[in-house]
Amino acid sequence: MAIAGSAKALPPSLKISGRIDRLVVLADRVLVADFKTNRPSPARIEDADPDYLRQMAIYAAVLADVFPNHAIEAALVWTDGPKLMPIPEILLAQSLADLGRTS
């Protein structure tokens, strides 16, 4: 699924265009997941490539504006396991904060 745009939680100059691998919209929450195939999975989500965490934080920020009455949950799916790694909200928030400092 294509995703494009901006979000209130992103730096004003940041516009994104990407592709979401999986999106599940439920009555009260949205799950966004991205498959990663190009490397072995880390043991912990905190050890994932920061670019992956930023990507998911950006997707979650845009989706939060699209679905304002839903909780947004993000996860990476490592195909070498396979292994599902939910990304804690605090880690998404930290990734967005880091993005704001570098833009």
C-alpha cells in the first residue's frame, strides 16, 4: 500500500512517499508492519537499524493523522526467522525526536 504526505508530528519540511508492506485497520487500532529481508534479524528491537525505526516512526506519524481515533502500532517482520518485532511507542517517539534533531 502506498503512503505519501506529511504529519503534524514530523518536521514541517518533511514529506514522505513510501510503501507499507502490511496495514491492518481495526475499530480502535491500526497495525503497520514492514518486512525486512536483507539482513539477519537483531536479537532485540532496540538493536534494529535506526533507519528502519525512523521509517516506521514516520509511517506511524502519518497514519496517526489519517486515523486520529486509533492507536497506532508498528512492527518489523524479519523474514529470516520469521520473527515479528513490535516497536514500543517510546522507541517510535525517540526515533521521531532524533529525526527532528537531524532535519
